[in-house]
Amino acid sequence: QVHLVESGGGLVQPGGSLRLSCASSENIFRFNVMRWYRQAPGKQREWVATMVRDGISTYSDPVKGRFAISKDIGKDTIYLEMNNLQPEDSGVYYCKAEDYATITDYWGQGTQVTVSS
């Protein structure tokens, strides 16, 4: 069973930065795609960023130019570097791993990000 554990969330002032981590219990190279999502209170979970196995990344429009997804295969971890954070970036951030071979998606438990002065 794959376990994903997010960390790095917290309280930050507007304009600040955070780096989220998502550590996998399995070698992340087995996953075809890894993504970050977020969910604000009372809203649906929304996609934030994607990194495919070959390293190509894509971002949602609200975070493009401010967030960066990266990975460290040696640590079986993906990251989400978040800069110039704004209150609308607040929410619980989740990572997701997609294994096409087994047609299985894995989710972490989430980490809270709060942007407030």
C-alpha cells in the first residue's frame, strides 16, 4: 500500500513563501503523474500543479508564475514551492500519485496552508 505524507504547511503573511513536501513510501518513479491539489473551506478541491514522470510540469492559471513543482527521486518526494502567497491560496493542500499500470490513484492526508496578516 502506497502512503503519501504531506508536510510544510503553516501560517504565512501575504507575500510570503512556503515549501510543501509530499513523501512517498514507494519509489516515485513508479508513478506516471504526481499532482498537487488544494481545497478551501466550502469549495471544491481544485488542481494546482502536475509533474509527469519525465519532469514536465504544468500549473493552473491562479498559481502560474508563483508556484513551482519539483521532485527528488532519491528522497521519493515531490515539492511545491509557493511564492507571493495570497489569502486566496489558503486551504488544505493534497498530493496525488497516479499509477497507470495498476489504474490506481493515491492521495495524501493534506497539509493546511493559511495566508493571513
